[in-house]
Amino acid sequence: MNFKTYTLAFLTLLVISCKGKTEKDITTSNFTNTFTGKMDGENPLLLKLKADNGILTGTYFYNNLGKNMDVKGTISKDSTIILNELDNNGTQTGLWKAKLINQNEMSGTWSKPNGDSAKNFTLNTTSETFEAAKQSMLDTKYANYNGSYNGPYNEDGMATGKLILKYLGNQEMDFDITIGNESGCTGKLMGVAEIDAYGSAIYTGSGCESLNFEFRNGEIDVIEDNCNADGMNCYFSGTYKK
């Protein structure tokens, strides 16, 4: 074997050896990662994903949805991820298609099972646990509702009530609500409402059997049940706006 032939053979073996070391079959990798990012560049999204020899299972939380959803699917050798989103009854409610990069970055689209209403997303791994990251996301969401809101307006264009909110953390919302109208009825109630799994704040305590606060786009819908802190024919219920 001459020098040129020997050199060519050596380089060929070196390339094959290096290729074998750098290429890894992602379908044989096992990992559990928590990813965080945004849907359509603005709505916070959180995903916990477990890979077991190409089979994927996990849970995701979408701020706009306000609850956990299960996902199940697969990852192929080219790092393509297909996930079926499932509700509590096991019915498919969404379809995820994405590319995984080095197990710590993911980008793709979410859509309805038939492909409609597609939305782009980009996710990166976080060192936080799923629950810790979810709580941080919720704290930011509910803190945005802090402030003063005017109650329903009368025929003269004057607000008949006022609502002041302050998020305390740990799914608790401090409130101060007052109401009054031209007939002379007045009412006032202060307390701390607990935010439930569906994102509504509910107060049950002195002066009211229940007082619900529904949050939506800078407005608060207040729904009362058997409150005695608001006087005769005077109610806290209504839409309060910033």
C-alpha cells in the first residue's frame, strides 16, 4: 500500500468514526424537560415533556386556557415531534407539530385536530419545575388585574360603584368594593377572594354567601349570591371596567 492509498484509507476511517460519534438516534434518548415560551409570540405557554425511547408523554399549561392539558405522541429520528392534546375524557382537542433541537429548544405549530386555527410557538427549557414555572406565570397574570375599576354606569353616565383589587400571591386577591345609586342605597365589602382552578376569584365569608370575580381583558364581572352588605335593592353584581 503506497502512501497516498494509506492516507486516503485513514481519512475515510476517521470520517466514519467521527460521524458515528456525532450522530445520535433521538428516539433512543430518555429525558424529562420543562419548556417555557409563548404561543403566537404573546401568550405564555408551559410544557413538561417526558421522552422514553421515542414515546412522549406530558402536560402543558396555556395561560389563556387556565388549566393543565395532557399530551401524548412520538419523536422521530429527524427530531420531529407529533403530540396529540387530550382533555380529561381522552378526546383529542389539539395537535402539536414541532422540531426538537438538542433536547432544550422546540418550535412548531399548534392547531385543532383537523389542522385549523394553527398558531406558532417557540419553547426553551427552564431550570424551574413545572409547578414553580406555572405559579410564576399565574402570579404575573393576576398581578396585571391590580388597580381600580368603575362599576356599572347609570343613565347620567356616572359610575354606581367602585372595585379595587390587589393580588396577594398564592392565588389570593384582596378586594374592596363599594356600590351606591340615586335611590340612596349604599354598600361596601372588603375581603380576600381565593382564585380557583378555573381562574375565577371567589369570596365566601362575612357579609356575603358568595361573591365571584370573573377576569377578562381589563374588565371584571362581579356576581353575587345572597350578600347582605349592600343594602336593600342595591347589588354588587355587574361589570367593572378600568
